[in-house]
Amino acid sequence: MKTTQVVVIGLGRFGTTVATTLYQMGHDVLAIDKDSNKVQELAGQVTYAVAADATDEDALRELGIEKFEYAVVAIGSNTEASIMVSVLLKSLEITNVVARSVSKLQGQTLERINVDKVVYPETDMGTKLAHDLFLPGIEQYMELTSTYGISKIKVPPRLVNQSLKNSGFGNLRDRYGVTLIAIQRGEDIIINPDENQNLVSNDTLIIAGPDEKISDVVRPTNISAD
């Protein structure tokens, strides 16, 4: 998986989960919070942890935030700070700004300032967000351990009518170190499918394995016929 620079601002439960999960996935993570105690607790669990006021543009520039590809604004109940930080990040031309919202109104406001993705912690777990950001080929992810999970992968249209073997999905354990558990086909589940099983439109593959191995499977250059 490509290593990406990510800044996570706000180290409550949600922000901490996002930051540590992304770090475990192999990304460079800068974690920021005004509370130095929260920053100290995260030492060694991310690439860098810094106590700073993210509403201060000068402080962000000193940290080189404009060089980051992704920013996650995980500030909790302080709606004003969340919106202000999001505006600053957009003005610094961060390519992808993701912001947490605790209400529909806040979410609508964040969308109006062109935040790239708004998440609601009541429904979007921190681990799920981390995987959604960097495993875009995955429809759904369920964490089993901090580095191992089960993923649902939609079969690309170009592989429809091909067998598992010819599509490259027939020997996932040998090629990538992951296991194809089943094929979901509408309301039906085909457990432990044979490699000669043909794929049909709207099939979903259910795959288990380490996060970094699953990311290899969903990489566009890898999901192709042999």
C-alpha cells in the first residue's frame, strides 16, 4: 500500500482511533490536539503527536500542514472550532479534508464550505473511516483485530462472466495471503467457492486477511485476468 501523509486534528476517542488505525496501516500520521496530556498518551502510536492550536493558521503552517494529502478533523463538540479548522485546511489546499460532525446542521455547514467528506461518529466508526479512506475498492469492512479484518469487494464489471481462476481470484491465498470466504450473490451466499465458479454481475466477494494484503487485492492493477 502506498504510504500517505495524514494529519488528524482532535484526539478524542474517535480521532485517536482514526490516527492509530492509519498508523498501523503504514501511513505517516501527524496527530494534533490542544491538550498536551492527550498528545503524550499517543506518543509512539503515531508518527508524530503535537500539542498545538489548530485554529491558528500560523501554527498549522509551521507544522507544514499544506504538504499533507489528507486531513481528518475529528474535533468533538466544539462546532465553531471544527468549522474554523476545516476552512483553514481548505484554504491551505489540502487535497482531501474529512470532518467529523455531531449534528445534521453542522454537517450541512461543513458541506457548504466544500469539505470533501463529512462523517458522523454515531454511525461511522474510526476504524471504518480509516479503511474507507485508503481501501476505496472495498464496499464494507469489519475489524476483527487492529490489523486484520473481513472485507466485501464488488466484482469489477470487466471480470463478469469470468471464472474465479481466470479472473485472478481463484488463488488469493497463494498470491496475496488472504482467504476468499464466500461469494454473495443477491440473497444467496456461495461458501468456499470452487475456482471454476463463474462471476456474475453484482457479485460481491467476501475476503478475510491482513489489511495490507487486502489492499493489494483491491489495487486496480491486481484485479485483472491472468
